[in-house]
Amino acid sequence: MPLVQRWVAQCDHKTGCTAIIVHEPIPGGGKADYGEVTNDEGWAARPGATETYCPQHYPEGDSYS
């Protein structure tokens, strides 16, 4: 049985949102690659950010792209 690592991000909204996004492995992918894919899916994610938000809780007036 092969082991596969997947990248999982959970919304960091203060209300305890349970939304998650799961990405299949990106060959040779690093944190920045997964952040970019997460952002492309409509989530608020960017290099250097410590928090990630789902599309429902995308911060108003914040530039995450």
C-alpha cells in the first residue's frame, strides 16, 4: 500500500468554520505551490500568510491575490 501525502487547508475564520480544501500531491510541489492552487480555488491564501480563509470568509478589503 503506497502512502500519499495530501495538502489540506482549513478555514481560520474566528467562528470555527469547518470548511477544508484537499489537494492531491503536486510532484515536486512546495508550500508556495499549494498556496497558489488554494488561492486559485477562491480561498484567501498567500505566501507568508499564517491564516487561510474559505471563499465564504474571504477578508473584505484584504489583498490576497
